[in-house]
Amino acid sequence: MASRNEHTNNQQPTHARLASYAADETRSRGRRFAESAPTFRGEYQRDRDRIVHSSAFRRLVYKTQVFVNYEGDLYRTRLTHSLEVAQIARTIARALGLEETLTEAICLAHDLGHTPFGHAGQDALNECMRDYGGFEHNLQSLRVVDELEERYAEFDGLNLMFETREGILKHCSLNKARQLGELGQRFIERRQPGLEAQLANVADEVAYNNHDLDDGLRAGFISVDDLRGLMLFGRQYDAVLAAHPQLTGRRLIHEIVRHMIDYVVTDLIETTAANLRTAAPQSIEDVRAHSAPLVQFSETVAQEHLELKRYLREHVYRHYRVLRMTTKAQKVIRALFEIFMRTPELLPPEYQQAASRLHGQHGESGRARAVADYVAGMTDRYALLEYERLFDPAERS
Ligand code: MG
């Protein structure tokens, strides 16, 4: 069989240009359950495909980033967010000679564990789970791909490659890390993940900073005039208007955002390439052993990025209309959690089974985990519907 390196079409396979420090699948730490090698695709391609076929991935379309799903069709959802993260990260991966497909797989999976109603939902569920080990969306993403997806005859979860799972688990408390075996080891030893994982993490920030700004403008929470005072935005605003003095409205905003993404991505590639030349890692193990992440912005852009992030926190994430939604969302999450904890018989049969199985193994905390899995898996609209079914006397279903 022809090796993938022998392709001659002009769309070069990334494998052929893989740098020594990239996550080469032939030297992967592999899967938890041994499987025969795929015939027509790479191992990381198989991971990406499994993620795209998962139920949790499909639910991302009805989960919120900042705005609740029903507020308008043009706002980002977790699905469009994940796709934007993946495409930003793939460009960077390719430019740096990293494993592009692995990078994509991590990006597509990074938000699978998110609750309904964005961060408000995660905070509310974490609060509910305080006495039962807490709830953290990052760990939940790992739980989804390791345990919760039920698709394969021979194992629970998606049985992804170690490097994909390493990328999904961006952060983790020491306590949790100790329970995670090999995957938790780097948090205990303070080691870095592979470059593809580092990249997916930064691309996530690039994506949400830019699209939350765009969504914030669309919602009318912030204005172009307000944003001109920010370094990142102001510079691109001046550049775009210098080239196109007549440009206004949505087209002006899109041009600015497009230039902003290009500017930070270029900086990230150049700074990371320089870091790689200096550190000269020869393998992913060298990357993991390095004292700090190598995927970095320059000092200047890191500051500019932080300024934008703080601005968005103040003016978009804490806007009174978002806070109203947040408050309502917390009430829904709390009410659902409490009623299922008190009366697990109200859970759908498969979650009842999970609740009694986990209760048998871990007592009250086990039941709470099963309830949290159910609530976390809900989309925004499903959570609202479930709330109505359980608490609205007029609702008959
Ligand atoms: Mg994200």
C-alpha cells in the first residue's frame, strides 16, 4: 500500500511536512482500548470523525456561547464557535508544521462538555455540585469522549488517541489530576501538553475575543466608536478606513474583525516560530518537558489581547441583558438539578439507570454525577422545555 508520504497532488498531506516537534501519530501514546489501525485514514482523522459523529457534537448547535440560543439566528453558538476555533487553529498548525488533523480534532471537541446557557450554566451547575466533587466543563468534555458517548460495541466513549484527550483537558485541579492516571500526570509534574493542544487553547481565545466583539456590536451592547479606543481594534479601524474611506456598517465591522484575526494569527505564528527556533525541541517529549508553553503571542499582542478581553468582560459579558439571561439560566439549572436529585424517578430511564449504578458505586455523589451529566448534556432549549414540563402546571407533556 502506498504510504501517505507518496501523494503527489498539490494539496500536500500535512504528514509529509510534519515537524520533529509535532505529534506524530506513529509515535502516539495510543488509545485506551487497542483497536486495529484504520485502512483509509489516519488515527487523528478517525478521532476527528468520531467527534463529528458524536451526539454531544450535534447538541453544540443549540448551546450558547454568550447569547441564549433563541435570541437570534446570527449569533454564535458553540457549534459555530468550535468550527471557527478549528479553522483558525488549522491555519496556524499548517504554518508551523504541526499535526493539522489532530489540532482540528481537539478544537472540535474542546467544548463538548459545556452546559446549556454558557458560563452561567457551568457556574450554576458547579455550585449545585459543590458537595459532590464540583463540575468543570473542561473535565466534562473529557468525560463525554471517555465515558458518556454510547456508540461502540466494545467500549464506552469514543476511545480517542492520548494526544487528542491531552488537548481536550486544558486545565485540571491537582485533586482531579490524581484520579486521571497518565492523562493527569502533567498537571502534577507541571509539564506542558503537545503544541497542537497549546495551539487549540490559544485559538479558542482568538476566536471568542473576535466573535464576541462582533456579536456584541450586533446586539448593540457596544459601538464602533467605543471600540476605537482599544489598541487591537483602533489600529485595524484606521487601516481599513485609510484603504476604504467610504466603508460603513456591517461591512466595515467585518473588515476590521477580519484584519484583527489576521494580525493576531500572524503574530502568534511568528512568535511561536521564534520560540521554537530558540528552544529547538526535537520531539513532542521535549515540548512537554519545556518550562513554559511555546505557543505564545508577542508581549505586545498579549497585552492588546488582554485589553480586549477585559473590555468584553465589562461591556458584553456583564451587560444587563446578558446578566438577566444569566440569572434566569441559573434558576433553571438549579431547579432541574434539585428536582432530579430529590426524585431520580423523574429522570429518563437511561439516566435513572446511570443514577442508580453510580449511586451504588459512590453514594450520593454518584447520583449527583449522573444528574449533572444529564443536565450538562441539555441544549438551551431542551433545558427550558424540561423546566416547563416539570414546573409549569399548564404544561401537559
Ligand atoms: Mg471555546
